[in-house]
Amino acid sequence: MDDSPRPPSPSRQSETPPPPPPPVSHTGSPTDFLKGVVGKRVVVRLTSGVDYKGVLSCLDGFMNIALEQTEEHVNGVITNRYGDTFVRGNNGVYLPFCKLCCES
């Protein structure tokens, strides 16, 4: 019987998962991120499901949001257009900020 070491078989090499990607480094606070979004197109979604798309003018620590050039969307259909809009933060808003939803 041959006790010499053998290289791993090719099938075993393919079973080894690739190493995980390096962790993404996020610098800055959420406040820094939000300050960087001011002046850009965003979508503000209320808990009712109504979306407001516009240019983020300003926001405060209570997440009160001011938008310019605003469009109101209900079920994906534009129902109104407003020059300026103010959304109170206690309406359960969030800002889904992504390239796809902000280009339309």
C-alpha cells in the first residue's frame, strides 16, 4: 500500500466555496448621507403607499421633508404635481433612494 501524500482530487477542489468578498467600508453617519442627498431626486413613500417624487430641498431631525418639483404617485400613476411639498416625518415616511427610482 502506497502511503505517499496525494494531491486533492479535482472534484474536491471544485467543492470548496470561494472566499467571501471583503467587507464594504461605510464611512460617515446617516446624517452625512442625508446631507449628501439634499438637492437630488428622491422618492418619499408614506405608510399609506402614496409616493412623492421630487428634489429633496431639506429635512430635519424629525424627518420632516421638504421637496421641490414634486409629483404624487398613487399605484404608480401620477395623480398630482406640486411646486413645493412638505411631508411631516410622523407619517411613517422613508426615502427609498436608488438610481432606478430616481431617474423617472
